[in-house]
Amino acid sequence: MNSLTRLSHSLGLPRLQQKSLAFLLIGFVLVLHALLFTRSPLAGLGLLVALFSAFIFYLNPFLITLAFVFSLGSGYLLHLPVTQNGLALSTAILLAGFPILVLRSILIKDYGLVIALSTKPRNLLVLSLFSVTVISLVNSSNKTVSFQEIQQFAYCVIGYFVLVFTVTSSSKLKKTVVCFLCMGSLVSFFGCLEAVTQNIYVYLHGRSLLGSPIPIEGVRTKIDRIEGFWGGSNSHGIYMVVCFVFFLYVFLSSKSKTVRSLMSIALLATLFNIFGSGTRSAVLALLVSLVIFWTFLPASRKWLLLAFGSGAVFLFFAVSLVPSLNVERIYTYEGQQEHTAEIRWTNTLVGLAMVPDHPFIGSGPWGYRGNYYRYAFGIVPEAEKNVFRLHNAALEILVNYGIVGFTISVLFVFLTTKQLFLLSRQLAGRDRFLVVAVFGAVCSYCLYMLSTGWLVNQTFWMLMALGSAACNIYEGNAVEKVPEVSMGDPAKGIEHGA
């Protein structure tokens, strides 16, 4: 029974009444569209796009996930001019898609959402962490800013659950990865162009393609680090690492020479973007992912060695051709790099000093930045005038959400990575390649979070959702002994869920 038939049955209306209701709704939409279009053509067009998207999302909720992961890599490029600072397209998709997903489940009497929420420990931990962030609001020194932080975190949680509820098979997991790589290819291409020209936002005069203003730090005329669509080298660097991991998965698991050739080009381009971003944590995350591939895919080690050698040679010549890039930043701590390290050490001391005052549920969302001056000058007299983030997600969670929030976060990450670790050892065939890639991406991003990232990060929660989805798909399907898989035919052995 398709979705439309289920909806008709759930409404319990005679066929004539259903048609009348449909015509009334269509008429109402057309009148509303005409009124909006006369005031603002953009608003009228937006209404039509939103209604069409809602209809498509209702018929196939998995499209919400595909649209979300694709738009996630666009950074500021596709920001919508609907708020003062713009609204990310990925967030708009979640806000439109999640209510439709819930409504559809109610109309067709699908109680899988409720069951998943109440029975899966990982999902319960996510809900518990969000509850702690709300409760910690009582300790906030700035309720308005803290509420905005909770709002952004809510978008991350919604994105997590949309992916977990819609990615229910190995084929859907693969499609999600491929859709993510479609935008990743575009980001990588423009990153290479940026290295020899300027950031795209310089040409857009500090605005998105849709006319929304973007943060001023996203527009730099002097290019010494590739910043991409994110307008920030750190975010661009780690995003490229995730793309590299999934490109490598496609390369290793494919038997097509054409696909491998295309993936080789994509891998070299992402490598150039990673090193061109000058982000040390991104390079460390890249090494972690390579170690994971090396450990769990022994039959592919010759290809990994070839990729490493080719990548090193390519990087040497590519970086030499673009001397303006500050690649030295990755392996030196002189000058500005040394100053950055001092700031992070100072911020760590300040953060640790905040913990004893609110040890259990923390200082509330945005608590570190809101209380910075209260603690900084008592510890480090020469503390910076500008308040920076902690650049350490674990310590940020401890400061803002206390021991309770920190414990829940660590337990959530531990349970997910532990299960991915076990599946990486037990699965075989292409499924093993896929799980190892997800495991590598999750571990790489977690390392990045310890040195640069923060909790309110949609890309991090997307990866954790893919990890949880992979665990849900393959749990109970693993085997104890895995036959060796040769690179010539990665599909040999046992293949589950394909």
C-alpha cells in the first residue's frame, strides 16, 4: 500500500469529500501564493518550492536525508535570507522535513519512531544530553544567547534523528554517502580554484548565492589558507577529511576502472584541500582514518601504500606551484602559530577554572564565552581581549553542561564507536568496507573535536547518525570469522544487507 493510499484510509473520508478537500487546499495555496508573489517574488517562489518539497518528502522521507547531507557541505553558499544572519539550507530542510516525517508516521500509524526512541540506548543518550542542555540554562549568565545555542543544538539533534529513522538499510546508507560526496566533489573543486584565485565570497561581495549576509570572517582577500564554502579553514579542512575517507571507501570497494580513476582524481583534490587549509587537526584526523583503513582492511594495504606515495608526490608539486598557501603552519609553531597555541592553552586553563562553580550541570549553553572575563584575568593577566571558543569539545561540554553532560556525551560516543569497531572486525565484503569508512570518519571527526571543534556542529551529528544507523543495520548480522577479501573482488565473502 503506497503512502497516498494509506493517507486516504487514515483520514477516513469518502472519496468525494477527499477530492473536495484537495481542491480547497490547492485553491488556498494558489491564493496565498498570489498574495505573496505580489509582495515579494522570492517569497512566492519559496512557498511553491517548500510545498513541493513537503509533498515529495511525504512520499519518500529518505529524500529528507539526501537533501540534508547534500546541502550540509554548502556552508554559507546557500544560506537563505530569511533571518538577520541568514538560515542554512540544511537547517531549513530539517525544519521542513522533520514535522512531515512525524506527521506521516502518525497518519500511517507507523510507531517505529516511538519504539526507536524508547528502546535504543544511543537515542536515549542523545535525548538525555539535550535535556541536560535545557536544564543547564538555569545557570546561564545570558539567557538570550544561551537559548540561541540550545536552538542550534536542537537542529543538530533533529538532523541526527532524521538520519537514524530514514537510513534503514545498507543501500540507503550507501546512497547517503554518495550524495554527501556529490557536494564534496563540488567543494573540493572550488577549493582548488580558491588556492589560485580568491575565496568565492569575495566575488559574491560577502553574501550567499541567495543574497543572505555571511559572517565577516568568511570574506578574506588574502589567501594563505583555503576556506571553501564554510568561510573558515578549520571547518573546510575537516570536511575534506570526511570526503577523503568516503572517496577512499568508493575507490577500494569498486571494481570499475572508471570509478577508481575518478576517485583517484577526487582523492588528490581533497588531499590538496586538506593541506591547503593549513589545519593541523585535519591532518591528524586524516592520519587516524588511514590507520583505521590499514588495520581493518589488510587486503587493501598495497593500494593504501600506493595512494600514500602518489599523494605525497602530488602534494609536493601542487604546493610548490601555489607558494602563497601557508602549508608550513601544519608542522611549525613559529610566529602566529605559536600565538595560537598559547591562546588555546590559556583558554584551557580558564575553562578548567569554571568547572568547580557549576560541576554537575555546568554553566549553561554558551557558558564558557559568557563567563570568560570573570575568570580569565584572575588566571592569566595578559588574557586576550577577544573571547575565543575553547577549541576542545570535551572541555566545552564539561564547562557548559557539567559532569552529567560530559558523562552522557562520552558514553554516547563510546557505545557508537565500540559497536562500529566490532562490526569492522566481523563483517565481510562491501559491507565491511562501508562500516570501516563510517568508523574512520567518526573517529577522525572526534579527534578534530578534541582540538578544534565544538558540540553544536551539524557535520559531527550527521556522522554520529550514520554510525548509529550502521549499527542498527548490521547488528546481529555479523560473523565471527571473516574470510580474507582481495582487492580484485571486494564483494567476496559474506555480504549482509546489500
